[in-house]
Amino acid sequence: MTAKIISGSEVAKEIREELKQEVADLKERHNLVPGLVTILVGEDPASVSYVTAKQRTSHELGFYSKQDNQPADMAEDELLKLIDQYNSDPKIHGILVQLPLPKHIDEGKILYAIDPRKDVDGFHPVNVGKLMIGEPNYLPCTPAGIQQLLIRSGTKIEGADVVVVGRSNIVGKPIANILLQKREGANATVTVCHTRTREMASYTKRADILIVAAGKPKAITADMVREGAVVIDVGVNRIGKTPEGKAILCGDVDFEGVKEKASAITPVPGGVGPMTITMLMMNTVKAAKLAAGIA
């Protein structure tokens, strides 16, 4: 058996088309334009690339979109003042501060300063707490993308044994909580494995759905996967370069081996990655609707 490929690129495109139509409807029926600001402090090349992609996508969807570039030596209190300005700006429904920030700035203090109603990354403690009690405003973007990949690929989540490898605040913990929720697209039994888990394969081999965010290239091999499992690979690892200088990427799953046992699997690249920005856009539309009192 060779696994079905779950293409994040295709699912992301499908969702963006839906969002584009929704944004057009909001403009026509409610005179409402979702607004997103991305704040970049410094000129880290990877960060520049990320915010450029976010801005391009927001423009394509018809958002009011603003890119706010600041120098690397910007003082922390000045950044806090800037965030406060956007918290009060009615045209802005989503605020994203691109990480990492320069070392002299406390990332936690900055993220906590964002109005939870405009925290479209889903990282503010208020939004994390709402997720924990089953009343989320916004789901963190990468975990939300994973859930959409499972739903739209027709994977049965309710009652499934889900094993998450990795316990980060960005992926592992939130996806575990999302799939535990007593709601449609969830209701799974979830186990979280991590670096101190003993005999990890004894857990991963029983998973109906295996979600891997270990941060280690090819950490999950075919002998650790149950026949017919659905495997979601969140990892992106640079393991070399082509003769032309292009990065060679691989996931946290040994794709070539595991695809012969799994029923479905995400590739790297082109799997979970394209979903993250798309979920950011979905959260921004939701923030605009919440601000306007639109169900």
C-alpha cells in the first residue's frame, strides 16, 4: 500500500478561495473590510520572507493590509506603544508581530500586549485559556491547519487514537487540545509523547492518526507506524543544499519508508506549511466579524 498524499498546497488554495468569497460578501453586505497589520522589527531574511508572503496573501484576499517595518534597534517601550496604537485602530482586526524579535525585546511582553481580540496568531494567554476550556476565539494557526487537513482529507477524527509527538506551545500542546474538544472535527483520544517518553514506538504504533512535531529529521520511521495510519508531518528540516544552492528539506518523518505503511501522509514541503498563513487569514476574517458583531 502506498499512502494517499494529503496536499496542504491544494487544501490551502481551496480555503483561500472560500475566504476570498467571504471577504467580498462582507464588503458588499456589511461594508466591512478585514484589516491585518504585520509588524517586522529588523531585517532577518527569513522573517522578511514570511511577512512578505502574509502580506501578499492578505492583498489577494481583499484585506486592508499594512506592513509596518521597524529598525532592529527599536526600543521595547516604543514597540509596546506601537502595538497599543493598533489595538485602538478600528481598521485593524488582526495584529501579527513577526518572531523572532531582537534579543533586547521581551517576546512574551510583546505578545501579551496585543489585544486578545486582535491576536490572530492565537498565542495570547486569554486565547490559550479559551481553547483549554473549549471556547476558543482563534485557534493557533499551524494546529488549526492540521485539523483542517484531517477534516478535508476525510479522515475520521471522532473516536480515533491520536498520538502527538512533541509538546511545544506552538504545535504539540494546542493540537492535542483542539482534537480533544467535544465538538465536530475533534472528539479524539489523544496521547502526547516527548523527549522523555519511554518506548515511544509503543505509543506511535497504536495511533490511528500520528502527528509529528519533534524537530528532528526522520525521527519517525516505518517500524514506528501502524499499518493504515494517517500521518501528519509538521517538521521542516534543512539537511543540505542542491548543487544550485537550493535548500534540501525533509520532515520529522521518514517519508519514503512511512508512505508504504500509512493510508495517508503529508509531504514536506507542501504539507502542513502552506496551511499556516491560510489559517492566519481565516482568523483575521473571524476577528473582523467578531468586532462587527456578525455571527
